[in-house]
Amino acid sequence: MTKDELGKKIYSTSHITGEFLLRSGQISNEYFDKYKFESDPKLLDEIANHMKPFIPAESQILAGLEMGGIPLSTALSFKTGIPAIFVRKKAKEYGTRKLAEGTDFAGKKVCVIEDVVTTGGQIITSVNELRALGAEINFVMGVIVRDPKAFDNLEKAGLKLLPLFTMEELKFLAE
């Protein structure tokens, strides 16, 4: 599947209209139901095929952010052999009380994996918490960037955003 074909398929599978409150607090009349593309094994496989070449060579760990980044980081881990960790929005209050489950990431170069990025707010929060636990993080990969402001917001936090698609690209491909 070409990248353009993939973009059309993501759009047709997951684009819905209505009124939606985004995590950023913004109201939108369109939404990408990411779980529709993440729960389709063929589509998830194609997304991972297209994201794999853009994983920074220095990456030692792929960090999937709860919840949408987890299937993506798992698929990319299968494709690359790079171990994955699964990052909660907040540490468990019981059991191991960990923020991130999986292999040890302290002192390692971690690439954060996310599905849809609007402002990058949750990414920055999670990255700061992972950095405080010893992770070295410079890169974030996402399937869709909704708002171009995310690039600047993440850059100010010392992060380079590597998207598969922007919202504008998907809309263009869907026409």
C-alpha cells in the first residue's frame, strides 16, 4: 500500500463528524476515532510499515502512550525488534506503582509513540515524567498531527515531532 492509499484508508476508516471535546479543551466538528484504525490488524500493520523507516536510529526503546500509542508501539516493536514500554497517564496507585510497564528505560534513548497529536500537552507531561525517571527523549512519532502548533509546543520541550500525516494531508487525500 502506498502512503497516499494508506492516508485515504485511515481517513475513510476513522474520520467522523459531530461535536467533540478534545483533550486539549478545544471543540471540534470532526474527529479521528483512532481506535478504528488501531484495532484493524491490516491497517495497523500498514501504519507500522510506513512509520518504521522514520524511527530515529538511536532509539533503544519505543514508548507507547496510554492508550492509543500502545498498539502502535507494539506493532513497531514487532517490526523492528526494539523493545517497547507502555506509559500510563499517571502511575498506578497499587501493585508496582509504575508509570511505565515493560523493560527498564533509565539511561536509554526512548522514542515516544502517539496516535493523534493536537497540542502535545499530554505528550509533554508524559515525557517530563519519563525524563525524571532517567529516560533520554528527543523524538515523538505520531500517526496524525491535528494542529500545526504541536510542532512548536513540542520543540519548546526539546522534542522533534515526526508525523506520518498531518490533518491537512489526510483531508487532501480524501478529496
